[in-house]
Amino acid sequence: MNAAVVPVALGDRSYDVVIGPGLIGEAGRRIAPFAPGGRVAIVTDETVDRLHGAALRSAFEAAGLVYTQITLPPGEQTKSWAGLARVCEALLAWGIERRDLVVAFGGGVIGDLAGLAAGLVKRGVDFVQIPTTLLAQVDSSVGGKTAIDTDQGKNSVGLFHQPRLVLADVDALATLPVREVRAGYAEIVKYGLIDDPDFFDWCEANGAALVAGDPARLAYAVRHSAAAKARVVAADEREGGRRALLNLGHTFGHALEAAIGYDDALLHGEAVAVGCALAFNFSAAAGLAPRADAARVEAHLRAVGFETDLTRLPGAPFDPDRLIDLMMLDKKTEGGALTLILASGIGRSFVQKSASRDSVRAFLLDGLARAA
């Protein structure tokens, strides 16, 4: 399979998302033009380093690049103040200069953390994303959002810092556990739910095989999802309008992640899947969407292996008021009022500002009561 190129059109901040096999082995020559000083700092985690680190370092050596490497523990808890300080201090100790390049080599945690550090040190140096998880390839590596989690909410401290290049090596997906593939799938099916009902049809027909690791379906989904996100980012880089729709499932999902302390017992994609089911069920309960569509969404998520019952999730039982308090910390909140991404049907999502706290509380209580 030849590499596909998805452009992200942002004027002088434009870049390409390159998708295909064997890209880690080609990374040296592909990123060398973005490292005019010939020096790169690799930020990765222990798992990715064990699986793919030697191949990336060999590629850099073949291209004549000088590198240092910062290797962090895997998991969401690394995306923290402590993790950010560790990366920034290591970059400064190495003597990073503005002509150098930071390479985010890993999943969404590493991409967010390394991108934020690159945006901060020396008031900003360039960085490249080499995402190795499905979730990162289809979502977090594209669009320039970088952040860490805090006690006050997920991704609550961050900035927009666009990469110079994204290299999505689909061969890396073969090393992922099924659970990680499934977590990434939540961000894939989301694109169908937002505004592409035909793609949701494709997901219903192909999702199980994709989660099982079918290479052709994985590659197609990465290309389709990256192109969908690139179009939205190009139209609304800083989430002033339409880009907020990409947060479908995230307001509920982020609250669940925060409620259990960002423990990897609940992966981000798993929380997003629950959040999508909740968003559609809430829309149906409010008379905004057909109940048949909400049932169809939940049935598909369950069919590919997601748990959508709040009472069966890690961290249960949940306090509805605590979840709502955490939802109120969402970055989309305006004037102290809750903002939700809801839907009038599959492929017809919209932003609902000033959502009623009482209605969300009643919905959560009803769901917990019916599941009990």
C-alpha cells in the first residue's frame, strides 16, 4: 500500500498527515527538512520504545540526525504537571534550540504532552507527531491540541501548537492489544455519528473486523478519519464553532475519566464510547432524537465490545452530582452553564448550550435506577 497524504490546510501552519506502512523506518528522511539544526528530541514511553524505538533511532541515524530520547512511563497519569516538568527540564538540560525538533513518538498521552512541552520551551519549537496507537492516528495527532490533565479536569491546561508533520505508520497498529484498538475505534465511529451517516453504516458492517485487527479496514478507517478531522480543523482551528462537534461523547467521557482519577482501568476511548451512548440516549430522552437511533448507536458500541452501562464501569457506583460538577469543568462551558454535544439523529450532531443541570441529573439518576 502506498502512503496516502491528507493535507491540513492552515495557511502558513499547514502540514501533511502521511498514512501508510513502513513510515517509522522512513521517519529520518521525512522529518529531516523540519530539523534544520540536524537535532531531534524523541519523547516516547517505555512500551513504545520497547516495540519500535530501535527502528526509529536507526532511521534517524541513517538520515544523519543527532538525537536525544526522553522515555516516560506509559499511561494517562503521565499526562500531568509532573510529566510536563520532566519533559521540559530534560529538553532544556539537553540544550534544545529553536532550530531543533521535538518528535512525539507514541499514543495520545505522549502526543499531547510532547506537543505542549514543545510549545512552551524556548517560547515554542517545532514538533512532529509519529502516532503509534489507533486513537492517536485517527484523532489526537491531528489538529494541534496539546494539554495535560489536572485535578480540575482533563486537558485543562494546554495550548494550540500545530505539528509540522504527522507520520501515521499503520504497521504499528499490529502491535496493539485488542483493547487499545477498540479504544481507538470510539474516535472512528464518532465521525459517523457527527455528520456522516454513511460512514456509520460502514462502521456497523466493518467495526467488528476492524477491532479484531483487519489491516485493510484499519488503514481505510485511519485515512477516512484523518481526512474528516483535517476538514474540520481547517475550517475552525481553535474550536470557535464547528470543531466543538468533535467532542461528541467527550463531556460525559471526560467526567468519567476524572471521577476515577485518570486510572487506565478506563481508557480514554472507552470513556468516549460510553459518552457517545449517553449523549444519544440523553438526546432521545429529551425528545431531540429518535429513540431508535439511540438504541442503534448503543447496540453497535456493545457489539464491538464496549461497556455502556454506568454501573459496570470501573469506579462505579458514580455520584450523578459529582459527575455533573466534573462536566461543568469542561472547556466548552460558558457563563457557568453546561454545554453538551447532542444529536437529532445519527449523523446530525449539534452544540447545545446552557443545558439544564436538572435534566442531566434526572437522566443520570434514571439510568442508574434502571440499571440497578
